[in-house]
Amino acid sequence: MSGNRLLGMTALAAGDPDLAEIHLEEAISFSGEAGFRPQEVWSLHDYAALLLDRDAPGDREKATELQDEAIAIATDLGMKLLLERVLAQRSASGGLKA
């Protein structure tokens, strides 16, 4: 797990979704730039979950974009379990399956 993803999940557990959002965005950016695609897709999943739970204006739309990216990467990498989790997350939030 990347440091920023861990910090994001810790901030979320501590009840600070705004700080968690910052760390998860950094985790996505760093993982993507470094080519750590499995970490990138997990961070996308976690960030989408944060947004769906917070449900502030614009959060659902952004979560859908993150899920789209996570689905594409998970499919490309053959990460079946994570793909299933993202699809379940999308289904539970009322979104389309893919």
C-alpha cells in the first residue's frame, strides 16, 4: 500500500474525509506517474467510496469517473476481485454496471 493511500485511509478512519481526499488524490497521482497501476486502481476505488459516502454536490459524478478509470485499469490488469468490488460499489450506489 502506498504511503499516501495509507494516510488517506487513516484520515478517513479518524473522521476527516477532507484530509483523506487530499491523500487519496496524491496516491492516485503518484501511483499513476510511477506506473504502479495496482496501487492506482485501489486508490481510485477507495476515493470513489469516500465520495459516495460523503455524497456532497458533485461527489457522485466524480465517483463515477473514478470508477470508470478503476474498471478500465482493473480489466487491463486482470484484477478480477477488484473489478468485482468496483462494479458492486457502482451497483450499490445506484449507478450502471459498466
